[in-house]
Amino acid sequence: CLLLFTAVFILTADYIKNRRPGSFPPGPRAFPIVGNLFTVDYNRTHESLTQLAERYGDVYSLRMGQTWIVVLNRFDVLKEALVDQGDVLADRPNLPLLQDISQGLGVIFSNGKIWKQQRRFALSTLKHFGFGKKSLKPVILEEFSYCAKEFKSHKGKPFDPHLILNNAVSNIICSLVFGHRFEYGDEKFMELMSWFGKGLELEASIWAQLYNSFPLLMRRLPGPHQTVQHIWNSVKDFIRVEVKEHKHNWDPSDNRDYIDCYLSEIQMNKGQADDTFDEENLVVCVFDLFLAGSETTSTTLRWAFLYMVKYPEIQAKVQAEIDKVVGTSRQPSMEDRADLPYTDAVIHEIQRMSNIVPLSLPHVTTRDIRLGGYTIPKGVTIIPNLTSVLFDKNEWETPDAFNPGHFLNPEGKFVKRAAFIPFSAGKRVCLGENLARMELFLFFTSLMQHFTFSMPAGVKPVMDFRFGITLSPLPYEWLVAKPSLGF
Ligand code: HEM
């Protein structure tokens, strides 16, 4: 009888506490205690959330355990929220799993003063190394030559490009933050890279949702959510060793990389009232640049191979354009971009179709906000559904087909499309957008200049994905890279 009374009491309290307020966005019926935790298919979360928009509208709500979230769909709504009312959505929510790892430091999961100072510093340092005097262009092209050597070593036999690409792209971030690269096949580094993939996958799993919904309980229970903590802590330990070595042979008059610049910044800011620069913040910032900067670009390139192999006629057209504009005797450069409209359109279409950060990262309302005719109170988690924009039939002529024509006018000139927002938009827009665009352009054009990609007879490219925070293609081991004549 006591048990029955307790159950009725808990259910009634849950019902009263968690009722949808009148002006709150609609959504599917939430179950007691768990809410809509099991409404979503976590293997295809972005598709589940996009389908729900067809039923409940562009602004709708879900209750994940005891936490309300609001999902935003379509370009107009995302623009109104992230750009026009960007101040209200500039913060990240306090998700226990992310907070346990970042402790509110770094760039990706920090807020307020810490976020402002760390983001500004990261942007200016990236600009300095990426596009300023110490340009990353030669670093990217040199890394390409190592990558090409690995591809060639397979002598036209099928192979899996995953680890080579991960290593190549991560080496660009390594050169930026650590000032050195890692040899392909370096065991410690390979382990680090596999942690990133696994960690991102677990972050988007049902376990992460359960942890974020019931942190006190889940902290005490075993399960994959404990593995996430272990994985991220190992990555941070790896970074701490690099910081220690940098401090050992640091020369403030010659800042070699991001860590050196940060050590200078710590010294410069010492004693200032508002200072947020310290070693723990440095470790989390480097962690953030790695997390956000390696998996994303290499995953996009893995999708690029799939599309080029699936559409050999598009690959041939790209190669013909590169042959004509760049030739074979020199490496492509960013200045070539304007003269390679078809190639540029193909890269954009690869990014649109591969949709690698399908739900962006979560934001939170810092005040009450009106959106789509609803009132969303302060403190509600907001999910910007980028998928709903990148595949919107009102924005794209053939949203589900790979069609470089989306970015070309009838004269074959490249055209920008407002709904192309794989890097999100507003105050939290991807900090590495310029670097990522440069990496993708230089790597893709160099690959197309030096190789023709195909698959053995009888193989069909599978365009399905694995859902984590990033969408990655299923592993494939059949890529054939035939070097161009004379290479
Ligand atoms: C944030 C996409 C590459 C660093 C983001 C966000 C997206 C995104 C969607 C979330 C924005 C939001 O919260 O609204 C991508 C894509 C990439 C890429 C598609 C490559 C194809 C990179 C690279 C770096 C980087 C190369 C670093 C070198 C970051 C950081 C944030 C971020 C630090 C957090 C920004 C903040 O919270 O203020 N990215 N990204 N990203 N990205 Fe990227």
C-alpha cells in the first residue's frame, strides 16, 4: 500500500512539475519520469528529429528525462534564433556529461567571460598561424605529400583511407597547437585518434542522454558513460604532457605554436582582475581544437571519396577543370579557387550531403525568447537542426540528390547559398570555419590532381552513416587510388 502511494505521489508530482506551459512549443506526449527519452532513434537522431518537425512544426519541444529541450528547424527559424536573437542563445547548456569533462573551461562548452576571452584568443591565434605570416598553407600541402605517399604505397590495390586521413588532418592541428606532426602509424597517436571517434559516438548515445537526465544516479552506475569520462581524461593527459614539454623549452620571444602563444598570454595577463588564462584552460582549449578540428575535416574527406567513386563522371569533370587551371607542374593554392567554380561547387555539395554535424551543438536560452509564435523561457536547451536546413525541399532544387548544380548559376559560375550552413551561424558559429574550408579545398584539389579514385568491380559504395555528434560513413576498405601519369 505504501509502495502504491509512493508511486502515485511520484507520478503526480512528475505530471504537475513537467506539464507543458500553454505558450510553450508543442511536441509528442511525454511519458512520466523518462519524458520523450525513448521517442528518438539514437542511431539516426537527426532523422528522427527532422521527422518530428513534419508533425509538430518548425519549433517543437521534447522532454528528455526531467529536462525540456526545444528543436529548431528550417533556415528562417534558425536565422531568427541564432543570428537575429543571437545574444539570447550565445550560451551552452549545463549538460552534466560535458561539464564533468570541460569543467566549464575552454571554448566549446564554456560560457560568459571564459568563453568570450578564450574564443577571441583562439580566433586571433588561428588567424595568425592559419592565414597570417606563419601560414598553414605550406603545412597543409606538405601533409598532403605524406598522405599521397601512403596512398601510392598501396600500388592501386584496395585499402581503407580512414586512419591515413585521420592522421593527416590531425597533423595539421598538431602543427598548429603542438608545433610538430606525428608519423603515420605512431601507436600513441593512433590510440588518441581512435579515442576521439569512440568518444564522439558515445556522447550522442542513449547513455549520454541518460547521464544528462539523471546524473546523480548514473555517476554511480557502470556503463559506457563511464568509458566516455575515461576516454576524455586520457586525451587531456596526453595534452598535459605536451604542455609540460613546451614549458620546459619555451622562449617567449619566439612563439612557435598555439601552446607557446597561450603561455605568453598567461604571463601577460597575470595579476589582471578579469584574467581567465591559466594552464587548465589551456589544456581544455587544446582539447577543444582537437575534438572539433580533426574528426570533422577527415570525416568530410571520407565522404568525398564515396561521392567521387559513386559519381565518376563528376570526378572526371573536377579533374578536367583542375588540369586546365592548375595543371600538373605545381600544387593548387587558395588563389585558384575563383577559377575552379565546378570543383568549388562539388566541395560545397559534399559538405551539404555529408551533413557531418547534423544537429550542430546545443545552445541554451539566457532569457525568455519568442520564436515561431511560442514563448521559450530562460534556461531551455535549444537544438539547431542543421539537417532540416541542408535538406529542405524549399531551399534546394533536388535536396536528396548529389547535385553540384546547387552551387552553380546557368553560366557555370559559383553561387553562394544562404541555406548552406554546415558550420552553423551566429555567435557560436564554428571557430575553425576558415581553416576547415582551406584544408578541404587544398586537400581535395590536391587529391583530385594526383589520383583517380574508384572501387573494384562488384563493390557498391554504401552511403549509410554512423551517428555520433558527427555523421561518419560506415568503414570501407575498398578504395582504389590510381596515381595520375607521371606522379
Ligand atoms: C563549433 C562545424 C571544423 C573548431 C562548430 C559547430 C559546428 C561546426 C556546426 C557548432 C556551432 C554552434 O554551436 O552553433 C564544423 C564543420 C567542420 C568544422 C562542419 C569541418 C568540415 C572545425 C575546425 C576547428 C573547429 C577545423 C578548429 C580548428 C570549432 C570550435 C567550435 C566549433 C572551437 C566551438 C565554437 C564555440 O562554442 O564558440 N563547428 N566544424 N571546427 N568548431 Fe567547428
